[in-house]
Amino acid sequence: MSKPIIATTSLAGCFGCHMSILDIDDRILELFDLVEFNKSPIDDIKKFTKKCDIGLIEGGCCNSENVHVLKDFREHCKILISLGECAIMGGLPAMRNGIPIRECIEEAYLDGLTVVANDERIVPNDPELPMILDKVIPCHEIVKIDYFLPGCPPRADLIWDALVALINGDEMKLPYEVVKFD
């Protein structure tokens, strides 16, 4: 029997959700016995080579490339999971949503405390750079998402339990402790 195929990617986020995947510790070896990784930083495969059973998306969409990658994942994955607060709600990157994009760009490239030696006040403007969106958008506002695993980042055990349930065809359970906020 062939193994389920998993793909993962990081959009506008901090890569903390991928670190939680690695935090399943020695169970990562069990995971490699259960699944085959395709497009993922975990195996360094850069492009899809086949249709995947499960896609894990971390991060929201803050630019045109994020949107393209997300749509590509939806097209190549039977099940798509938003992993973490950035993918589900925009997370910390979405803190810029209340600030006009012009102010964000000026702060980043012209007037910010960390800007050094930009006397010509040049803002990067190359056709190869992705276009910045007016706001950071959660994944489910762009494509259909099948499951949501909350947390910043989600606990390693939650990711492990969810993947094992999906691989075995069992119901994925989210205990109350995972979704309560106090």
C-alpha cells in the first residue's frame, strides 16, 4: 500500500509551525514511516512532483506570491490544513492591517529606525518582487480550507494527533484546551 503524501509550506509567518512539526521529536521517524513528504522544507523538494493527500499551510497571505503558493497548494492537495494563528487569522503580520500600506512601506524603507544609508529615499520596485497586498489575509478567505489547527504555534502533539487521525481515517479531535483562551 502506498503512503499518504504530505506537502508543507510557510507563507507570511515566522516558520514556528514548521518548528512544531519538528518538535514531535523522535516521532518524526514514525511519521516518515507513515507518509511520504513531497513539496516541503522538511525534504527540500521545491516543486510539487505529484498530487498530495495532505497540505499544511502556515502563515497568511501578505503578497501576491503568498496567494499564488496558496492556490497552488489547494490545487495539488486533497486536504488542506491551516496551521497556526497566522494562517487562520493573519496572526502578528496582520497587525499592519489598520495602517495604510504607504505608511508601512515608508517605515520599512525610508523612515524606520533601522533604515541606514537610503539618502536617495529609494523604495524597492522591481517586477520580480511580489506585490504587497493592502492587508494580510487569512488562508480561508482565498481558498477552501478543510481543517484548522490553532495555536501560535500549534502544539507538536496536536499536529501529531491530527496527522495520525487523518492518515488512519479517524475523526480529528480538538480538545477544549486547544481552543480556549483565558
